[in-house]
Amino acid sequence: MSTESLNRTSNIEIKKRKPELIQMYPNKVNIDVLKKRVITKKKKEALQTKLIVISVCLSVGILGFFAS
């Protein structure tokens, strides 16, 4: 075995990665923005519920009109 191959493999440099800095303080969250998101989501869900109820009542009414 040649000494050149041993020397070449022993001189491999391993680059160490710098450890990423861990944030000590989390980012601040604006509560008003979160409240607004929740309110708009609830309004949208309420509107969808109303539309479903209205469409069911309307379809039952139309079927009752044509059945009689």
C-alpha cells in the first residue's frame, strides 16, 4: 500500500457548520389581527350555514309546489 493514498485521505478537512442561532425571544404577535381573522372566519361560516338552510328550504318548497 502506498503512503500517498494514506496521506491524501488523512488530510481531508471537515468543515464545521456554524450552529444556527436560536432566537431567545419569539416574534411578537398582534392580537388584534388574530381577533379580526377569527371574526371574519366566523362570519363566513355563519353566511355559509344560512345559505345552506335557505337553499334546503327553497328546494323543499319547490318540490312541494310541483308535487301537489
